[in-house]
Amino acid sequence: MYRAAILTILLFLPAPPPSPAAIYTVDDDGPADFSSIQDAIDSASNCDVVEVLQGTYNESINFRNK
């Protein structure tokens, strides 16, 4: 009886809200989280945002299925 009541309560508890996506900034010549686009992509999880500021980035990019 108690197990059924606990199970019923657990089924109706709200799910925790999803954690917000991180935003990583890339800048080739200024203060930012990263100076390389690839480093930012490697550190990011799915749904994170990589914001690339204006500049020249001489690198190859692999999104790694993200």
C-alpha cells in the first residue's frame, strides 16, 4: 500500500526544469572564453551556443555531431 502511494506521488511530481544552455564567446584578439572556434566547439555540449566575434580565424572546423 505504501509503495503504491509513494509511486503515485513520484509520478505526479513536476520534472526539474532543463538546465539552460551555456553561451561560449570566441574572439581572436580580445577577452573571451576562447580564442579558437574549435576549442569552443570541443568544450560545448549539445544545445550550447558558440558565439564567434568578428575576426580572422585560420582553422579547420569539425562540429563533432553537435
